Amino acid sequence: MATRQTSSSGKPKSPRIQVVLPEDLCNRLTALAEQESRTVSNMAKVLIQQGVQRLEQGVVSAAPTPPPSTTDRLRSALEAQQPRRLRGAPRRLRLHRPT
């Protein structure tokens, strides 16, 4: 059961829960929190809210989604790359014509 504390002003604080996470999951949560400049606690709250919302909307399906294919992974990797400028003027190709 969630515990509720009272602030020094007498107002009730938000309920608090305690969760035990595997070390790997805790490290991943910490990394996500750092990427978004959040506290680990706030990141956990945001992810829990999103998960509960998805469950309530019925978005989460019983069957897991298949892993992306090699083509999908390649496409995603190419789309993620930043365009680079060419160095210098383009060179003309010389075609060898047999005589």
C-alpha cells in the first residue's frame, strides 16, 4: 500500500511507493533519466504513467511485436545519419571505351 506523508505546512504529500529493480534495469532507467535531464524518480513516474495509459487504452497487445527485419534496421540506421557535404567539386568519371 502506498504511504502518504504530510508536509511541514500540513498539506498531504503525494503517495509514495517502493519498487525493487534489477541492477540492469536500474542502470537503464538512470541513463534514460540523464538523457532527459530528469531525476530517476521522475523518469520512473513518467514511464509508469505512459504504461498505465497504454494499458487503459488497450494499445498493449497480447502478442509481442516481431523484431525489426534487417532491411528495417538498415533503413533506420541510414535515416538516422546526418547528411555530409562533399569535399571539393564532383569529379567526372572517365569511361574506358574499347577500341
